Amino acid sequence: MKFIGREEEKKLLKKALQSNQAEMVSVIGRRRIGKTFLVKNVCKEHIVFELTGTKNAPLAEQLQNFTYALQLSSKDFIIPKPPANWMEAFFMLINYLKKSPKEIKPVVFLDELPWLATHKSGFLRGLSFFWNSWAVNENIVLIICGSAASWMIQKVVNHTGGLHNRITQRIHLKPFTLSETERFLRANNNVKLNRFHILQLYMAMGGIPHYLKEVEAGKSATQNIENICFSEIGLLRDEFSNLYPALFDHSDNHMAIVRTLAKKRKGMTRNELINIAKLPNGGSVTKALNELHQSGFIDIFYPFGKKKNNRLYRLMDEYSIFYLQFMEKNIREGSDTWHHLSQTSEYKIWCGFAFENICLKHVSQIKKALSIGGVYSISSTFAKKGTKTEQGTQIDFLLDRNDQIINIFEVKYYNKPFTITKAYAEILKNKLHIFEEFTKTRKQLFLTLITTFGLKQNEHSIGLVDQELALDDLFD
């Protein structure tokens, strides 16, 4: 595949390769995000030893795999038997690296580290020995990579033992943006779909390169979603059942949280989540929430002017939302399932929510389109419950800016230019009025409309909408 994007990540890896000292680089990112592809693309000529952990393999099997990897790395480095433990394994690795050619800076690549460093395996102690007793004094790069982001952060990046503060470069690989998705599809799949079709693909599977490589040229977004998600041989047909167990130990809590958040698209407080999901109010839930957040499956939003204990957890993973909304209950319905579902009212409602989520993920592109990229701002939400005497309202996305402006966003997914009616204009005016009255803010409010195909100007939009953005702005 042709390498797309990841410019900052490539710079960090090249910086480590070009330095004249030892470098320990951590590469973190969810399953299927392209971590291994990134490392091998940038460092392929430098890698002198590579080991990939095996999920749920016993210690003896991991050590045997280490032996095979070391044997493959050198034709004349004979290993009579596997090491007895990781300390011995890393000592063998040191002896091998001492004999390796020094024409270029060598790279040791340890992939899927959480699968290597199993409970009581002694792997992290062995890794600490390798780094502190030898590697730190050599001109070498050690790259450690893992899909379980929270594990990597807790056990390695924030390690309190021999690896404490040893990471020199940190890379957190995230899904492609809309722009990167467009470039990836054109470069690798020869897909020439317009941006509205690319948006539909993104709403169903997100910017995960391994998912996107399944998109076929000459087929519409609907046809591709049908093939990838609903056909018997589709890559994503059974991905959900494997996704969370592959990333997290004891993943039942993670999946319960994801399923519960999928039912309330605007997000839930911790207490709401615990009560609805019937989860224990303790450390296990906190751990699961942190892991899901650090891995990018959920995000945290703070209501405008509220404290941190009012935080809202919101499911942001496109594939998980799509699976729970459409795939799980319709996966056995046979051919043309998505063709039928995409004509329903349920689909139209989902589109609005999915497009809103994508806007929340592209705040930097939105700020650039508004020419406020350098202005510090905080994304938040706002909700006021109605009473018998007072009208309520909800704002799902606003930017509170340091230049005394608050952007109040209205996000509308529509298959043609959007028209504001007289009735809708009144709703928007009331929304602004309620927000201003309730918050007592002295900042200027700008009503900002984000639509797929732009706004059709009429007497109701003029003087009401201060700024408008369209789908193309999210691709910038």
C-alpha cells in the first residue's frame, strides 16, 4: 500500500533514527490503525530484530517465538535452545546486537508489547535490564508498540520501575481524518468517489486504514458498505465481537459501556451509565472508561460552565455505533440488507448523529475554516431542561473562545443545500436567547451552521446565521 499521511509521526521516527544517542519510542494506537505499517515503512532498512507478541500465548511459547525471531534475524547466530526466561532472552539479544553491523543505526522493534508482557512473565524486568544495562549507552532505537493504549501508557510510558522516564519519543496514532481517507482511497484503491460518498463510508467505518482498504473502485458507498459489513465474507461482519477482547483484558465491562452509550447518542454521566448498564460503581468501571477513552472509542465532553464531575461520556467510534445500530440485528437478513436499511427513517436519524460526531472529530478543520486556528477555545455542550413556565433547549456543540466569542453550532446532514424555514428559524432564535439568558454570558454569540451541501439563503437565514460551513471545509 502507498503510505498516506502520518507526517508528524514520520518526523518523530526519523528524528530518532538521525539522533546520535539511544532512543526508546512508544507507538500507541487502536487495533487496525496502521502502527506496524508506519514503523516498517519508515524504519525497514534499520530493523535488525523484530518480535511480535502472541495473544494469550503461554510464556514458553512467547520465548520460543523469541528464539525463532532471533534465528531469522541472523543466518550465522545459532541458538541451541530457547531461553529460560526473559532476562536470559534479552541477554541473548544483547550478544546478537553486539555482533550486528553498525553501518546504519539499528532498530529493535517489539510489536504488540501487551501480549508479550503477560502477568508474572518478567518481561518488563527483562526489558528494563536490556535498556538500562546496555542499550541506553548505544546508538540504537528501541520501538515498542501496542494496541492496548491504556496498558501501554500505564505500564510503560508511566512505568514506576526501571523504565521510568525512559521514553524519548511518543507516538499516538489516530484514525485518518476525512482528508486522509480521501487520499488513501484514491492512492491505494483507485476509488474516485465524491466527498458525499466518502462521508457515508466514514460514518460507517471511520478512518481505520485496515477497514478502508476493503473499499472497491467502481462501487457506490452503499454497495461497499453492503459488501464490507453485511455480506457473509465481509471484513467487518464479525469485527465487533473481536475488537474489544483483542484490546482489553476482562472486556465485558468495556462492551457493556459501549452498548449502553450507543443507546443515548448525546452522552451520559458516569452515574447514568452505571445505573443503566447495571455496572458496579468502583475501580473496574473507572479503569474501563479510562481505557476506552485513551483508545479513542469514547470521548469526554463538559457541559458549558459545569465542573468536571458533570462530564459526559459519549461513544465516538463510528464502526461500533454502526454495528449496534444496524448490523447486529440485521446481519442475517440476506442480500441487499443495507440497500433496504439506507432508505428508512432510522437511517436518516442516524446520519444526522453520525455527521455531528464527525464534526466533533474535525474541530481543527472547523477552526481553520473559520480563520480562528490560533485562537484558544474549548469545545463543550449545553442543555437546559424545560419546565411548565420556561422553555428548555440543547446545544450539542459550541466553541467557547478566548477572543470573547462563542460559536453555537447547528449541524445538519442533508442530501442537498439546506433551507431554513420560518419555524426552524424561530427554534434557532429561541436557542440563542435561552443560552444567553441562562448562562448570563457577556461574550458575542455567533450562530454557525455546518451542512453537507451548504445553506440556501432566504429571508429566514439572512441576519440569523453568522457563519456557514460545508462538507468541503471538513476535508481541508
